[in-house]
Amino acid sequence: MTLFDCNKRGGGKITDIGGNINVRRRLYDLGLVDSDFTVKAKNRRSVLADFGHGFCAVLAKDAAENIKVIERI
């Protein structure tokens, strides 16, 4: 499952980041692998994810589709 597949208000844990090397490097540098998240808003082109500790990010669809997650049940 990817971050873009999650429903609004859904959440879980990031397990891996793929895709463009620049995006991948930036997200790894931010420490997002193994971090928890909650989807705050979503539309056809992007996802707003809250990673806690006052850090939120808007991710374009193509970036969000390259972030592998485990959904919180």
C-alpha cells in the first residue's frame, strides 16, 4: 500500500521510499522512514500528511505513490 492509497483521516507507518532520487533523499533526510503519519487532507493530485512533532507536508501524487506504508487499523 502507498501513502496515496490511504483514506482521509487514515494513518500508519512509513516502511520504504522509492522513486526519484532527489525526492527519496530529501524524505530520508527528514527521517520519515519508520515514522508514523496521519492523512489530514487528500485530493486527486496531492496528500497532506501530519508526521507529528509539528511537521506536516503536502506530497504530490507521484511522490506519495512511491512511499510504501503499513496502514494503522
